[in-house]
Amino acid sequence: MDLDIRRAVLHNLSGNNKQQLQDTVVDAIQDGQEKMLPGLGVLFEVLWNKSDNTFRDQMLTRLEQGV
């Protein structure tokens, strides 16, 4: 079975507004289930790809401080 997680996550979130996206992220983090990690990874990938180098550096600094 070929499961395209990226496509599925993007399809499921397509058309969501900011509040819906925030709710999705917060729910996934608060729920703490590992099955949510691939979806969060897809969202991080979108964020990374849409960010300039300055914002990427800020994200990396926060990640460095958090791990």
C-alpha cells in the first residue's frame, strides 16, 4: 500500500483558515499521540518552504533552545 502522507495532510487541511490551522496544531501537540507527528512534520515542511532565511534562522534558534 502506497500512502502519501504529505498529500493526505495537505488535502485534509486545504482551505482551513488560521484559527482552524491553530486548532489543528494545538490539538495535535496537546494530544501527544505519536500518530500526529507525521502531520506536524508536513506542516513544518510547509512553514520551512514558505520562510525566508531570516525566519528559518529564528526557527532554528528556537529549536536549538528547545531540544
